[in-house]
Amino acid sequence: MELLLALIYVAFCIAIFKIFRIPVNQWSLSTAVLGGIIGISLTLLVMNYNHPFSTNARIYFATSPVLPGVKGRVVEVKVLRTANTLLDAAAITAVRQWQYRPLILNGLPEPFVLTVVLTFDLREDS
């Protein structure tokens, strides 16, 4: 998503520079880069803060530490925090199907622990 926003901003800047014949120098480029960093950062902050929701939606979160084995398969799943115990089995089943690239340290694969947050969105279809 960030890459897409950055590419759109670059295309927009190129178009503006060409249409208005703005001279390309260190000041115009640095101003455009600074404006892009600020604009994309604010856009991402707003997008992360304002999650879309509907009035019928009920959202549950389950936080689970995941221990993938050396081959990248999930070995152990525990639910740390849950909003609804009925969704724990679904969360564990979903996470056990995931597969990761092994962590390589000094040329050898190592197991690692990963904590994930799962979001369940239960909406009434009407």
C-alpha cells in the first residue's frame, strides 16, 4: 500500500513539474520529497486510525503467539487475549495453516516466536 501511494505521488509530481514547467533543482526536488513524506505519512496515519466499520459489524480480536518450527511450519499456538472464547478454535485453526520462511542465523535455520493479532469481522448480511 505504501509503495503504491509513493508511486502515485511520484507520478503526480512528474506531471506537475512538466505541466507547469517547474525547473528541477535541489530546492524544488527537496520540497517535493518533503511534501511527499509528510503527505503519505499523514495519509497512512489516518488510514490506520480510522478503520472502516458498519453499524452491524462486531469486531473481535485474538492475540496469539506463534512458534514456527525450523521448516517454517507452525508448531505451537496459544491465545493470549480474546474477546470471545467461541472464536479461539477458529483462530488456532487458521494460524496453524500458515507457513513462514525460516529465520536464518549464521547460515542455519532457527525457530522463532511471533505474536499475531487476528481480527474477526462478524457482520449480519442483509
